[in-house]
Amino acid sequence: MTAHTWWLLLILTVAITALIYLINSRLRIHPFVALIVVTLGTGLAAGEPVEKLIGSIEDGAGGTLGDVGLTLALGAMLGRLLSDSGATDAIARALVDRSGTRRLPWMVTAAAFVIGVPMFFEVGLIVLLPLIFGVARRLEDQGGTKGSPYVLLGVPAIAALSTLHGMLPPHPGPLTAMTGLHADLGLTLAVGLVCALPTVILAGPVYARWIAPRLPEVRPDAALMAQFTGTGRAAESRPDGPGAQVRTDAPPRAGISVGLAVVSVLIPVALMLLRTLAETLLDESNGLRAALTFVGEPLVAMLAGFLFALGVTLVGASRPGEETRTSLTDSLKSVATILLIIGGGGAFKQVLQDSGIGDAIASAARGAHLNVILLGWLIALLLSLTTGSATVGIVSATGIVAPLIGDGGGLEASLLVVAIGAGSLGLNYVNHAGFWLVKESFGMDLAQAAKTQTVVQTLVSVLGLLMALLLSVFA
């Protein structure tokens, strides 16, 4: 590697170390402020022109908030409508009453697996948060779990959603890799499912059962808990996160029945699934495909689910419209900090990408003499780590390894799609928007988020690679 490549790697190492120090040291800098400060320093140290640096920060923050932020805001308002009506608590109560504690992580895994087929990781997690929080709160009340029930149920959702997002078409990353490697869709789906199922099981319910007792203090923020569970139960803030619990029970207002609540959550899932089917089966010039692609956009699909729930609330409930509007306004206050931090993470990602750090990693990886499946996985892993974008990792890795398999096709190409997608998931840390979404949603500190989000997605990445290598014996 050249001296410049080593310099860029050093900059990345120092940037991540500084970010961890600013947030976790006695300084206790707010994560959003720390992200912006480190982003500016990283861009200047890497030699990005000053006149372009601010533009990179704005593009990164704006693009990430455009992808995730608006959908998160709608998801928060939908969650408030469901919690105010008592529907979320009723669903959670039914699950807990009819299932043993040991079965609940598996049920969350199954729900996340279904929801994750059409939905991106962040969107799927937003949809599942009311269910996870509601069920976990009831488990907490019963006192039948070791450690944090939020970790016990959150980890399986993270594992299932991330696996589907990174390893299976028709998600954009795997679909891009499949096209670039000329892999067969049906074979890639079959191989992806064979690799995904054991991966989700081991990184999800199995790991959750091990890590939950080791993180007993993890509990979401008071306002977010009250919003998604429909209760006044809250946790007072403490210096390092959620802490002492107090009860201020307030009965939920009548609003949405459990059946209609389920429908409002499934509407975004169904619309995104229809979009996926349309893009897979219909020609690009088909008018129906264009319409389904539009309504299946995460923002539009989530808006449809929210408007359905809002309409049912206003028409079928005795709750005044002004009270509903006030409740929705309050729901946005509880996610404002999360939105800012996600935007800061997007800015950090964009500066790493524009400063050339990702290109330097790719250049160094090209010189490695490795098995093509392992090489594709490694390049995607390093680029995803350095740029904060799984898509960048997948697209770049595909371009680098595509010439190594000739015309593509066959089992090797499909396994390479899975391996590249798995590589893009690993070492998910502070420059990924999903990391901050998990950290802030579950009220974790950096170390706790690393033991859950980072470790889970790295487990998914490594297990996906091992499954691909195992199946490559038959290629």
C-alpha cells in the first residue's frame, strides 16, 4: 500500500477513536455534536477541499434524513396512534399470555423475517418497535426474564432484518450485485435462503439468549417507551441513561381496535411487497409497475399506513381532533434527538466516502490473492466500514470481483452475491445510520450498542460468509 493509503487508514482510526472518546469520556459530548466535530476534522485531515467539505456534510445529513428521517417521523406518529388506542398493549398482552418466554424471541424473529422481505432495515425496525417495546414491557412487569427483555426481543429483530436487507434480493444491494455478476434470480434466492436461515437463528434468538442477561440495564428512553407502549410508565433519566422506574399509569384512550391496528401496520408491508414483485416481474415500461413502485416507496407506504390509522382514529373514536394533533406533535419530540444523530452519522459517512478513504481500501484489497468469495466479502466489509454505506460496499465489491468470474452465472455467482451482501453488513458501527437508530431507540450507550447492533451484524456477516464458503464446495 502507498503512504497515502496508510495515512487515510490512520485518519479513519483516529476519527473513530476520537468519536468514542468525546461521547464516552467525562466530557459527555452529545453524539450529534461529536459526530459533526469529528466529521469536520476527518475531512480536513484527509485533504478534502474546504469548499466541498460543507457540501459533503450537508449532502450526507440531508440524504440520510431523506431516506430514514421522514419515514421514522411517520413511524413515530403511527406508533403513537396505536399506543394511545391501547392496541399495542393488547397485542403484546395476547402474545405474552399465549406464548412462553422462550418462544417470544422466535416469534419476533418470524415477524421480522416476514416484514424484512420488502422493507429496509431501518424501516422494518421502526415498524417493529411498538411490538418489541410492548411485549418487553409486559415481560418486565412479570419479572420472568434474566437481563433486559428489550435486548432479548430486539436482537432477533436486528438479526432477521439485517440478514434479509444485505443477503437476499430483491433488496437493492443484493439485486445490484446479482445484476453485475449475471446471477440467476431464482438460484440466488434459493441460495440466499439456505444461507440466511441458520444465520438468523444463531445471530438472533441464540445470541439474544446469551447477551440479554449481560445487559440488564438496557431500557429505552422514558418518552419513547410511553409513546410506543401506550402507558404512562416511564424511567427517569440518570447520568448514563435510563434508570429508576416509576409508575404514572394512565388508561389508554379508545381509538383503534386491535384488528385495525394490525391492518395499519401491514399496509406499508403490503405496499412495499407489491413494489418488490412489480420490479421483479413486470417490464420497466409497464404502467402498473410505475404505479406500484411509487406507492411502494418507504415514505409513501408508511404515509399510507399512518393515514389509515389516523382516519380510523378520527372517524371511529370519541377522541377530539385537537387532542390527536397534540399527541402526534409530542410523538415527534421524542424522536427529534434520534433524527439529529442519524443525520450526523450520514454526514460522517459521506465525508469518509468523498475524502477517498473508501477508494484507498478498495485499492489495497485488489492486490490480495484470496478466494473470490472471500475477496468479495472482504472488500464489501472494508468499504462498508469506511464509508458507512452497505450499498457502496456492495456496488464497489461487485465491480472489483466481477471480472474474476468471467461471464458469471451459475452457483458461484449466486454465492458471491450472498457473500458480498454479507460482507456489507459486518462491523456496523458509528458511521452507520442504523447503529445510531438502534442505540438511541433502545437507550443504549456506545458499548451496549456495540455488543448488540455491531456484534449481531458482524455475526450475520461472518455466518453468511461461512455458509457461502460451505456451499461453494458444490460449485
